[in-house]
Amino acid sequence: MSPLGLPPIDRLSALPASVTTALQQIPEIARNTGLLREIARALGQVTADTDALPQIRRDMARVANATSLLGAMDDRMAAIEEAMPVLVEVQRHLDQLPETMGQLLTALDKLNQSVDTLQGAVEPMGRLANRVPGGKKSGATGA
């Protein structure tokens, strides 16, 4: 043995070529071993990520269930959207309704006054018509 604890050089040269080749590949094997450790860590992360998949599947099922009503709601919204022009027109007319009702009530008051005036004017004529021959009184007694 040499003072460094290594076998003498002549002994190293006596090793078979395959052993020498294998010894030369030790640094590459060490590098690959390091890569294997990184791969093992990455696989550990993949395992942790895939462990979450069942919960994600349950969450997605809840989301699908909660959003299953959106199709019907979308159909209803489309029907409302289609009716909007008519609803806007109705609303415009409804906005005018108080003013129209006010005008109508004013016109009805005037009509009531006119009927009262007309009734007052016609009443004496009705009494007169009842007094003439063939009027209501004479027709009622003649029967």
C-alpha cells in the first residue's frame, strides 16, 4: 500500500478493463443518483397532488349540481329579454296613467255637471209635457 492508503499503481493497472470502465463511470452514476433523488421528490409531489383528486372530484360534482339550473335560468332570461320591448312600452304607458286618469276624472266631473245642468233644464219641460193632452198623466188615467 502507498503512504496515502491507495493500492500501488501497478496493482491498479492489473485490474480488468471492465472494472476500470466501471470505475470511470462512478462519477456519472453519482450524478444519476442525484437525479434519481430529484425524480423521487417530484414523484412524491405528484403523489400529494393526486391525493387531492377525490376531493376535487366531489367539489366538481357539487359545482355541476349547483350550476345545473343555469340552463333553465338562461331560457327564462331569454324569454324576459324577448319581452323587454313590450314591457318597456307598457311601462311608458303606465307612467302616463296617473296623468290620463286625472284628465279622465276632470272630464267625468265636467260631464256630471253637464248632466246636472241638462237635467235641471229638462225637468220643467217634463212637467209641462205631463200637462199637455196625451201626456203622461192623461195617458195613465185614460188606460
